[in-house]
Amino acid sequence: MPRYRPHVAARPSWRCRACGAAWPCSPARLALLGEYRENRTGLLVYLATLLDEAAGDLPDSDRLTDRFLSWARAR
């Protein structure tokens, strides 16, 4: 039986440990939306904290806001 691998960031590359995509990958986004479904502000604070950490690791920090925050805003 295949073992579930959580879609979490590998640092300092900020790629998903499970699928290799730029984190937060689609499965990670879905999981985070589910986990924070009643607390969108908490999700944005969490993601902003990780964005700040990623900005120190990644050279192209101009695109990180879209990558980390834009998808999580309320629609």
C-alpha cells in the first residue's frame, strides 16, 4: 500500500518534498485551505511568515507574494 507523503516545503529550495513542485503546490494549497477554512486571516498570517523566510532563501523574491499569498485571499 502506498504511503502518503505530505506536501510540505523542503528548505532552502522551497520545493515540495512530495511532488517537487514550487511550494505551496496545488495539494498543499488544498490542504491549507481545508485546515484554515474557518480562519482565512490565520492562513494569510501563516503564509506571510513563510514568505518572509522564503525571501531569505530564494533569489527571485519579487514573485513570492503571488506564489505564497495571492491564491489564499478571499474571493
